[in-house]
Amino acid sequence: MSMEVRCLFPDLGPMVGYAATATIRARAQARGEQTALYQHVREVASPRVAVVQDMDEPPGHGSLWGEVNATIFGALGCAGCVTDGCVRDLKEARAMGFHFFARGPGVSHAYVRVESAGEPVTVGGLRVSPGDLIHADQHGVLLVPREIAAELPAAAERVIAAEQSLLRWVRSPDFDADELIERRRVKH
């Protein structure tokens, strides 16, 4: 996702889960309910992450996310939410370990209502469908293709091992700038 969606609680560590999706609006006084979203969340494999597109222009007029919904969605098995809108009650959500990835904090829920649930959404420029695998941490949010998810731990270990080997050499008395240039040169 783009940098407009940022991690508000980096101290909570990474968040991984399957997307339960929804769209919201908060402008204009109107009634709405969240029961379709509750039902959709229950249909998504665990662990779950709520991914919510704010349809207001600009996004963030009102917040779906605060202490009440963090508590409810936590009880429904969500590790946190990802939204291009705003969130509230930061202290309470952090205390319960519920992740907020959002544009930033907002002052009010306004007339927030769920417009749709269980349909593809676009948040931070990324198209997310229900059930997509989400990874989010202090660096941002990304979608993990399910077909390669099982291969990621081994691939990450290979990258880490290669990086650590390079760093040990760079930090050692054997380091040589000319050799560095040769090692890092892209071969055509």
C-alpha cells in the first residue's frame, strides 16, 4: 500500500491475517448498520484483518475505528484494521493489542456507516479481495500472494543470511572498497 496508510502502533509488531473487506462513508447524516460486516468477518479464515476503504472525499471525515469497534472486531477474531480513513481511541486500542494501520487519527466518528461488506476494495492504491493474505508492520502493508505464502519463510531466511554475510564482511578488517564495488556490480 502507499505511504498514506501507516502503522500507528509499531510497538505491537507485525500483523498477518486474511482480509475481511468493507467500504464506509461518514459524510451526510444517514443511518447504517454493521451487521453485514460482522457476518462477513465470521466467514473469513482466521487470523483476520479488517480492510476498510473510506469512500468519502477526502477520506477521514469520520472514523469506524475506536475502542468499541476494536473490542468488537477483536472478539470476532481480527488482529487489527487497515484503512485509508482515520481511527480514534488510540490509547485504548493499543492497550488491547488491536493494530491500527490508517491515514491517521481522527476526532469523530461523524455519521459513519458500512456501505458494503465482502467485496473487493482499494486501500492505499492496493486492490484487496476478501480472503487475501495481508502482512503489515512498522514499514507498511502488503498483500502476499497465497500461492507463494508457504515459500516465504525459507526465502526470507536466504535473504537474511546473504545480508548478514555481507554485513559481517563490511564490518570486518578484511573489508576492501574495491572488492565491494566488484561484488555489488550488476553483471550484464
